Amino acid sequence: MQGDAQDMLARLKAVLPARWLGESTATLDAVLAGLADGWAWLHDMLATVRAQARIATATGATLDLIAADCFGARVSRRRAQGDAAFRATILRELLRARATRPALASALRDLTGREAVVFEPRRPADTGGWGIACGWNSGGGWGSLALPYQCFVTARRPLGSGIAGLDGWGEGGGGWGVGGLAWASLDMLQGQVTDADIFAAVAAVLPAGATAWVRIET
């Protein structure tokens, strides 16, 4: 701020008529310095506002506000997630394809890191037929023309990343007789994805009037 104020003061003096300035301008400098300090602060604030008004340059809590404004509670910053990773999440959700089968699969893959199984009872490629996915002595799904605009989704929870410094029962650094025991909760998991997050991700990409029956597996 001090450097900006000095620069602002120099700009103010540069536009004053030369005859106003004598050899000693202490009083004038003091008056102009008060104005320069306020304007330098305003200049910095406007630069900050300009940066925070764009997703590409926003940081900190502003990114959280942008996510809440665009997606409500569906997209939020994960534990220990930095600005760059969270910004990428916001942009991916804003530009995400929707209302298609690939969009549904992509949304679940991005959220959980695992492939989901999507079954449409009116889709021959899913239900099978002679020479299509199933036939004699080959498995297939049970199709039905009575279930239009519906699909069955088997989503998989993400593989747990664990809790730093703690292991599972009998695993290396923690367990009975091994050492390093502690009470833990799911809230301590890094990047935890809840079942509610999975349901919300499915609902966000479904076309209007469609129904998805979701089963979540570990």
C-alpha cells in the first residue's frame, strides 16, 4: 500500500501546474498524501473486486460463494481442497453435458472416480437380444417396454483415502497390539463423498421427466 500511495502522490503532483510548486511543498505534499492514500486503497480494492468477479481469478471464500450461487449445496469444497482444484470442479460442473446417458456416466465418474452401471429397460443394447449383448447361453438384462424414460443406476462409492496416521484393524500402524490407536469418524476422511452427493449428481444431469433408480455399492 505504501508504494501504491507514493505512486499515486507522484501522479497527483504531475498534473498540477508547475507554478504551484516551489522549492518546499511539505504542506501540499501532506494534503495530497491524504488523498493519495485513500485513492491507492480504492485502486487496490477495485483490482481485488475485478479479480474476484471472475471464476478464473477468484480465490478463497469467493469461490465458495460462486459455487453456492451456481449449484446450491450440491457442489462444495472438499476437506483440504485448494483453490485450483475447486475452481476446476466449478468449471467442470458449469460446462457439464446433461440429459444424456454419457453425461450421467461422466458425472458419476468425476464424482467417485469409479465407473457406474447404467441399465435402460427399453434399450436393446442393455437388455440384449439375439446377437446383441445376450442370446442363447449368454446373460442379459430383463427389458420392459412399460418403463419409458427410466433407468437403473448402480453407482459405486469412491475408494477411501483413509485418515493420515491411522490404519485399519490389524493394518501396519494401527490395531490391537500394533500401536497408534485412535477414535475416528467419517468426517475425518479426506475428500469424503457421501451417498447424498451421489444422488444429487444423478438428479443434476437427468432430463426433465426421466426417472433413475439408484443403487449405491461399496
